[in-house]
Amino acid sequence: MTTAQGDVTLLEDPIALDLLQSRQLARLSYTWHDGTPRVVPLWFQWTGNTIAFGTPIGAPKVKVLDARPEVAVSIDDATAWPYRALLVRGRASVDLLDDVASEYAEAAVRYFGPEQAVAWLATRRSCQCALREAPSSPTIACVHPC
């Protein structure tokens, strides 16, 4: 039986898992204070139940997500046809940290490789917080092609 679009078990779909382990950028969508939509490309790290992001503490999204935690995340790969995409909606939480989030460090290794990640992370120390979008309780998960 095929899993219906919108069912959170789609996070276990082979296409979803491949995208969650890829070096593609995620796009985080959220709503600004005035109701206008915003979308930002970010590195991400899939923990097995959370899509985690790292961002500077002063980033605009950090300022608004406490009041407007509803987000959407898109990860796609358009390098082949048919394109592949994972779409997730849920609620974000923000954890302010004194140092780089462990998930961000793991993402740096995945995106840069171990040696370059160490150098990059040295420039990021003491300027990161973690954003965590919790797909364990999303409202919708969709995988394309379906």
C-alpha cells in the first residue's frame, strides 16, 4: 500500500531519506511579524527525528520564530528528471546556545568534508544558535515524485 501524501511516515520514504542525507540546501519558510512570507536557504542536519539548522543569534528568523513558530521546509534535487523533493510543515523551536550547535558541526562536515569543516567551525565559535524544526510532529510531509 502506498503512503498518502501528507502522512509523516513519508519521512521514511527512500527519496526523503536520500534528500535528508544529501548536501542539498534546505529552504526554511517562515512568516515575518507583518505577515509577509520569508524563505532562506540553509545547511541542515537530519538527526533521525529533527531537521536542525544553525544560524547566527542576530538572524531575523531568530527574532520572529518564538511568536510565529509555523514553518515549512523544502529540500529538493533538480539535477535529474523527474526532480525529487521533500516538503515538510511543522513548528520550529529555537535554542539559544553559547557555541556552535552539534548538529551544525555535523552539517559542516557533510557539506565541506572533515578538514575544511574544522577550519570553518573555528570562525563560527560563539556566534551560533540552533533552530530546530520538529518533523516528528509535522502537519504535512510530501515526497515528489509521488
